[in-house]
Amino acid sequence: MSNKFFLTVEDQHNTEHQLEYRLADNPIAQQWIKKIKHIHKVPFDRVYSTPNTKIATKEEINFEISADITLLNSSVGNVYPVKDQYNQSDCNLLHAFTISNQYGHNIEVRDIFHRLHRKIHQLEMALSLSNNSWLPCEWGEKGGPITTVHNESPYRYYQLNMHAGHIYCQWSEFGKTPYQYWKDRDLDEVDHFLANCKPHVTFRPNFSVFIKDVDYNYVDPEFETWFARYRQAWEEKYHADELSVYGHGGVLLAEPAGNQFDDWSQLYLIKSIDLD
């Protein structure tokens, strides 16, 4: 199989580009491209493959979350109170409920859950005044048939210095990393923590294109102090690599092959991935 492929992308000025990529030299990249061979003609799931836009206002996101909760309350029972505004505590509770229930219903209800899942993360970003450093490319449920578990720990190949324009395989479990759990001030209870925090085991065809350079080497010492209380339970349950508690970084899948985008922050949308 060729180690070359292409991304069709659109920039902020609605101009389309075809970017050539060279596959990385590691076993996870080699296995990933085999998954892509089976799914690259299937369109991305646009709920999970979001464009590089300004985050909606908190008022707009709160309105959309209320609309989805209203739909769920009328279709599956009272899942959560409808509010005018939701805070981080609401996000934590809604997120835990969503990841535990989003696959237990018919496709119409699952679509609401998937949309709500994304809106929760959008609100969290708006509340923390943060922006994504990458564009996610996912197939959602359509990627299920080729989703597996990693043959070996992906953390052996994780990088912490991420480069704009490069493609990575990142943590992709349902739930949160311990670091994100701490950052969100989620429920300080060990069983809830273990149920909602898992190391990177699942191998999906999903990938991320970074739109800026990011250095994940710094770790907040306050997190280390907090996690010390959970470390023994985490290690006994998951026997995971040390990097797994942070969830930062990812495995390099591919890098641009000679046709560098002038300014990766101007990347608006990943439209498709095409094999040579």
C-alpha cells in the first residue's frame, strides 16, 4: 500500500486545496491507513467533524442544549432539567449521562445524544475561553465496523510536541482523561472517576489535523497532587502507561509532503481523505 494520500480541505476564504501527505513510520500509522482504505469514500460525520469557526456564544450554545434536552425529555423520559444557563457542573453531569446512554436508543434519539455531546464540549470551551488546537475528522457510528482495540499500547508512540499541519491519532474513548476530569472539577469520587476515565485503548479510523503548534510537556503540579489520591485505583484497574493519566498528545499518523499550507490556522474544514 502506498505511503501517500491526500486531504481535500477548504480555507477560511472558501478556497479548496488538495494537500499531499506522507504516512508516518510507525505500526499504528500503518494499521490506521488500512482502516482508511475501507472507509475513505464514506463522508465524515459532520456532528463530530467540526469546522474551524469561532465558538458560538454561551447564550447560543445554552439555547441549543436546552432544545436537545427538551427533545430527550419528551422521547426517553426526564433526563435533565431544562435551564436557561448551564455551568461546568451541569456539563459534567450531562456528559456522564450522555456517554452512558447515547447508544441505547434508536437512531433518531442517538442523533440527539451525539449532537448534545458535542454541544456540551462546545459550552465547556466557551466557559473556559479556550479554542481547539486541531480539527477532528470522525465518522461517528459509521466507523463502528472497523473500530478495534490497539494491538499494543499507543502511548509507546505518543508525541507531546504537536506540529501544525500534521495528522495525529489522539485519545478517543467515551469519557474523559483524568487530566480533563480534574480540570472540569468533576465529581470527586473514585467509582465515578474510574467509570468515566479510561486510557487510550480503542482504535478508530478518526484522526486530527492540528492547526497550530502545541507543546504538551508541561503538567500542572496541582493535578499531580490531586491524582495521587486516585493513582492506586487507576493503576489497579487499567495497568496503563503513565502518559494515560494526562491524555495529551497523540501518535503521529502523517505529515505534509512538500505542499505546506501557508497558515494552518486559516484551515476551515477537512472535506475528505483520498488515497493515492
